[in-house]
Amino acid sequence: MSLFLRVFRNPVYTGRVGRPKLVLTEGLLIGQVVKRYARRRVREVTRRVAHGRAKAIAAALKRVGGGKDINTAYIERINAT
């Protein structure tokens, strides 16, 4: 999770000398899917909001036609198009 927050930052240039301040990308939404396995089979799937709000993620999924729940298949489909 912390890696995503480090990657999705943009520099804010102030005109001063030195490294610019890095701020999170506007409207960043991160959902997480955790799959628990037992004997090579998925036994439990847990979905959670890692960054942003649940309502915002649901609205984004509806806007792109990605269903109602956070799922890895939706982002894979979006990346392929």
C-alpha cells in the first residue's frame, strides 16, 4: 500500500531551489482484494478500501462499467482496452 502512495505523487514546483514537494494525485482511489488460499484453492476473498472513500470507488466502478465490488478482473479489463 505504501508503495502506491509513493508512486502516485506529483511534484509541486514553487520556484524555490531544491527538491519540489510531492503531493498525492488528485482523486486517487485504491481498492484492495485479498485472497486467502487453502490447499491451492481460494477459500476467502476480502475487499477493502485502501485509499479514498467507498462511495467514490463505487461511483468510479459504475462509471467505467466495472460492476459493484472491487475486483482485479475489472482493472485488468480496463488496462487491456
